[in-house]
Amino acid sequence: MNHDDSAQYSSAAYNSTIGIHAGVVHDSNVYFVHPDASPQEKYRVGVRLLEDGVPSRAREMITDAIAHGYDGTEVRFHWVLAMLSARTHHDLTTEEVGQLRYAARLVRDFAEDEWTGALRVTFDLLAVLSTAGSGAGPVLKQLQDLPFRQHDAILRHLDVILTGGLKDDLWAETLGRATAERRGNDRAKRVWAYFTPDPIRARAVRPRPSTAAAAKAALPVQAILFAISSALLGVLALIANPAQAVVELAVALGAGLTAARFGVRWWGQEPRPGFGAEDHVQDPRDPDLAEDGFTKSVRRSFDHYFIVRRPHGFTSDAWLGHTVQIRGSLAAEIADLYRETRIGVERVEWLIRYLAEDARDRYNNGTLSDRYRRDRTSGRTKALTVVAFAVLGAAALAGFGTAAVNAAQPRSLWAFLALLGAAWSGHATASRWLEVRREEHRVHRETQEYSEHVAERQIAYHRWKSFLDATRPSELEMETWLICDKTSFVDEALRHHRLTWRDLITHTILMTPSPSSKRGRVRRGPWRYSRYVFHLFLFTQDGIREISSEFDFFDGTRKNEQRINYRFDALTSVQVTENADVGYDLELVLANGPARKIRVKDADAHQLAPTENSQEISEINLSAAGSTHTFRLLEGIAADGKSWIERHGPDSLAPFQIAD
């Protein structure tokens, strides 16, 4: 190992110790198995786990199905692939080797079909490996003659265990398929959806309950007092001067009806300060809210989407300035609606984006401020109301004058008391009636707004969720792209070092999360990352070649490649540490270099569903990252050097013979 190589240890590709990544867990039941599930159902889920890159769980499922009587050539074929997938000979326990030998002997008892042929080819390939690769030609011919489904499955799942000259003969086909599929199925346009959280359902501000109960209770009493007082004043006026009183009463009645008709449009509908539908939502500029992280994120998201979705002809600053009041009201509303759910703003961004688009569209339609203007009373209505009240007051005073002039003192006193009672009770009755009407109007308006907003937002929610579900890649697609990336990376490393598979004793690849990457998974599935660091170890007769590179999973591009070579005896120590709050770390110590720590897996406990087992999920993620195989290989070499590989290589196994 040279000095330049040693200096590279400080790079991010090697010292990959990072903080815990936030993650997206998709609510999917693709891997769910009911405790009372049939063996057929367990087998079906096992095959899906195998195809999606979770062979450790696939082995358990298919083995359980076989133990409960569901067996056959197809079942045994997938069981053998699950036993060998992402593993080499030294990963197999003595018990597992015995189980494979037993399965090899069973082949002769199965009826001939496409799965029997695939089983024979699989065991023949293992037999060729254990005899130093001699006689591979006939087996490769049989492999090529298999149906595509079985042929592809064998190449994919035996990729790690096949090596040497046999792997050289198959590599061109493996590489060609990886090149063709690596960016297939619109990968660059769809991967983002896998790391996008499921949207939270639509909500809107609910109407507040009416506060007019007290006014309703007092209204009848005050109305009766007004009726008695008005009737008394009218009777006294009719007694004093019937002809004049009739005219005054008619004018008063007309003015009163006019005042009631237009006054209710003015005072009975226009919300007073604090009565608007948005007024009970907290102001985002409130000092207490300013410290709330969720509210800050909501406000930043509103600013972002209002800029992105601004109308044509507006600069970003101009549109933000034009909509400052609307944005503030909407941001406060969304923060208030969703804060108690303790979610990230990413799950509500679909709604923020929709509201930004709605504001832009309403501006283009000239209706942006309608919700703030629609309850404002016209000047004509206000003028008619004022005139009607003035005429009503004049008519009341005229009636009092008619009743009191030339009347005896007791009658004048009664007329004065009737006028005073009518004025007080009339004002009180009108105030209570308007309060009731105002609350009824507010509740009706807010109920209508709530229904409209929920309906509109539900449409936007379902539209976005349907698009997300249709765009999001399946587990099989994600796994296929990842395998293609690994294949391409290995090929470039071989070509750079001018090596063939015949030059390799074995190899292993460790996939770790890159700093600042996003991560996502389905329930009971492995974490997948938007950015990986691939650590490839090529073991040759001369030593170990280690190549690390950062991969962008969105488009399959890579950067920051680093290479280092060292002898077997230079690897002095391999240590794996587990911390429940942090995750798994791999520490490599070389004889003449500093220790290197690689974060292999983040902790999972803080993002487990109630039905998930932390130990099971941890094992799934370690297996998917290639860490189980890599740990065992590096630990063996650190302990015994090159001799460990020689003792645990394919030559150390007796052939898997299939009896005729």
C-alpha cells in the first residue's frame, strides 16, 4: 500500500459515518403473511421476497411452506435459489449444505418438467464449481436451453457464488442484460416517487358552532316588550287623532320593514372583526408560532410554491408581496390543521402546492380576493338602511306628538313611557335578532366553505396520490436497477485493473447509505437509498483491491471513486459494532494505516410499524446491503489471511451429485 492510497482514507467514501437518515415507509402489505396463512400463500410471499432482493426472509417463508407439505419442483427450485442468493460457499452452514445435498438427491424423484430441468442445471453448476470449473461446456449449454424465466433467475441469484472461469463464460450475457435494463422503465423519471412520502388526507377549517344561544333566549321577551310598547303608543295616537295616526303608523311600518330588510344585509351578514372564517386560525407571525419548526417549514413551503406557481408577468418578489396576506392566512390554516399529527411538511406539500396553484388560477380569473370581498355591503344598501331608520325615528316621534298634544297629563305620561319602552326594547330586539341572523349566516357560510374546500382538496389529494402510486417503482424494479448498477460497477473495476473472473478468488460488494441521502422502504422490506456508497472488494492471489464510489440512484451516475490495494496480511482487524440508537458500523484496521469506520446501516427502531420486529428488519437490511457476506469474509481474512479463503472456497466442498 502506498502513501497516496493511505491518505485517501479520510474521504467520505471510506469514513462513511453519518447521521441517521429520515425515511419514508410505504404502507404496503406485499410482504404481509397472516399467522394462519396457507403454505401456498407463504410460498408466494417467499418468491416475491426473493425477487425483490430479500433472500434471508425468502428462505424462511419457503422453508416453512415445505415443512407444511407444500412441495414440488417449482417450490424446490426457488428454495435452492433462496439458499444461494447473495451468498458464497463460506456463508453456508454445515446444516444448509446437508439440506442442499438432500434436495439434490430428491431431483431424481420429481416428474420431468421445466422446473426439474432448472434444478438439475443449478446443481450441475455447483458441481462444476466444486471441481475447479472443468466440464463447464455442457452445463452452460443446458443453462442456455432453459426457458428465460428460469435462466434469468439462476444467473441473478447465483451471481455471487459463481466465479472463476465459469463466471467469465457468463459475464458477457450478465453485463449485456444489466446495460439494457439499467435505465429501463423510465427510471430517471420515476425513482423520485419511491422516496416521496404518501400524502396525508385532505382537511379544511371546520365551521365553529353558533354562539347565539343567549341572544335567542332573550329575543322573545324583548320582542314582546317592543310589541306592547309600540301598540300602546299607536293606540294612544289613534285615540288622540285617528286620521293623522293612521298615516304615521303606515309610515313607521313601511320604514321599519325597509330598515329590517336592508339592515340585515348590512349588520346581519357582514362579519365583524373576529367573526371571519379564517379569524380563528393563528397568525403565523405570532411569536409563539415563530418558534414552531413545523410552522416554519409550512411557511417556507408556501413561499417556494407561490414562487414556482406564480402567474405570468410577475417576478418572484412582486408575487410574494402581492399575496402576503393570503399566504399568511393559508400558512396559519395549514399549520393549525396538521400540527397535532406530528408529520413532516413533505406529507402536506401536495396541499400547499394545490393552494398555490389555486391562488394563481384565481388571480388569472380575477377572483383572487373574492373571499375577502363577497360579504361587503354595497353603499346603496347602507344608504337605504340609514334613511329607513331616520324615517322610522321621525314617525315614532310624530306619533308621540300626536298622542301627547292636547292630551291629559296621565295620557301624555303614558305616551312618553310607551315611546321610551319602544325605543329601548326595539334597539335590544334588533340587536339580538341581528346577532342571531349574523351567526346563522356565518355558520351557513363556513359550512358551505368547508364543504367546498374539502371537496376541492379531496379531488386534488386523490389526483396526486393516484399519480404517485402510478409513478412509484415496484420493489422488483428498484432491486433490478440496483443489481444493474452493481454489475456495471464491478465490470468497470475489472476493466480498470485488467482482471478477469479467472483472476479472482472471490469478491464481495457492500452497499452503504451516502451522507444526505433519502431513504424509503415498504413495510417488512429493506431500506433503499437515493444515494449509495458501493464498496467493492476483489480478492486475487496477490491481495485485495478495494474500490469505493458514490452512486446517485436517481439516474445511476457515480462520482468520487477511490481505489486502494493491500495484501491479505495487511488487514489486521475487522470490528462490527451495533448501537440500537445509531446503527451498525464496520471498522477496518490495516497494518500501516489508520482505522476506517463505515456506517453500514442506520438504526430502525424509531421508524418501525407496530407489527414489525426490530431484529427481523435489522437482519433484512444487513442482508440486503451485502453486509452479512462481507463481514464474514473480511473477519475470516483478518483472522487467518489468505488461507481462510482457500479453506472455505468451492474446492473445499464435495460435488452436489444428482443420482441418475
